[in-house]
Amino acid sequence: MSAETFRIRRATVDDLATLKSLWESMRLPTDGMEKRLTEFQVAEGPDGRVVGAIGFQVSQRHGLIHSEAFLDFSVTDQVRPLFWTRLNSLALNHGVARLWTREFAPFWSHNGLLIPSDDELARLPESWDRNAEGWLTLRLKNEVAIANADKEIDLLFSAEKQRTAAALDHAKIVRTVVLWLGTLFALGLLALAVWLVFRHRLSPSGP
């Protein structure tokens, strides 16, 4: 079968039973996987059956390729390139700067995921276990430039937030002053009206 025969899509709740069977057949841990269902992409064969799945988790501009599983390994040569295309698209959409995996199939190293240096490994999110063996990585973007850009954006947002807060404080002060002036003006009119009434009553009546 050619690659065009298969379709890659996001996993849904309807795929859960099939995915559990796949994970169990690959001896992958299934605990908690149901809550992470949205991380998975599945490959459908021409008959609509799920023939493979792969997970993609994003953390701190890092993307983790994990839990690759196939119902039939004879389709891996056709399906893996499709998974790879989808994963690159997801990485782009999420602003991922670096990919990581512990998948050991030669396909991944052939597509640029290599053993990380100590410096690169130090960038791995702690939740992904830096002490585990078999890590491969691929830089997609300049991480230093992205980190600097993120800092600049944070500074801009912070400055804008401060300006907005200052403007709101100024508006509150102006509103308070206007309210007090309006109150004083109203009291002044009331006092004038009372004075005019008393003056009219106290003025002598005509003949």
C-alpha cells in the first residue's frame, strides 16, 4: 500500500479501546493515557481501521514524540513519514523550538534526531526525566533567540499592563474629582434655592 492509502488524524474517544490494545501490545504503560488522549495522532488504513498511533506532548517550547505503536509493522514505512509530517506541523503550530524522543527506530535518527550533548540535555523539561537513557533531539529553531524574544514580549506586556493600570488609576481619580465637584455644585444649587425661598418669605408683602 502507498502512503496515500493512509490518513492521519487526531485521536478521539472512539479510538480509546483500540489505542489501549495498541499500547498493551507494545508493552507501553496505559495508566493515565486516557487523560492524555488529545496528545495522540492515529493512522487509518483504507478500511478506516486504526493501524498505528503516536503521541506528541508540548512543554516549554519543547515537543516530545512518544508512545509510537503499530497494529501491523509492515505499514511503518508508509505511515511514519505521514506521522513525521503531522508532527512537524504540530510543532510549527505550537511554536516548538526543539523535538525530543526516546523512540529507537532508525527512521527518527535518519530524520535528524540525534543523541544530545550535555548542554542540550540540560534543556530537556524536568518532567520528561533527564536521567532516562536513549534520548534523541532535533533543534527546529534558535532557542536563544526565541528565549530572548519571549523575554522582550514579557517586558512589553508588563509595561503595557503598568500603563493600563496607571491609566485606570488616573481615570478613577478624575472620576472621583468630577463626582465631588458635581456633588458640591448640586449642594450649592440646593443652598441657593433654599436661600431664595427664605428671602422670598422674609421680604415685605406689597400694599
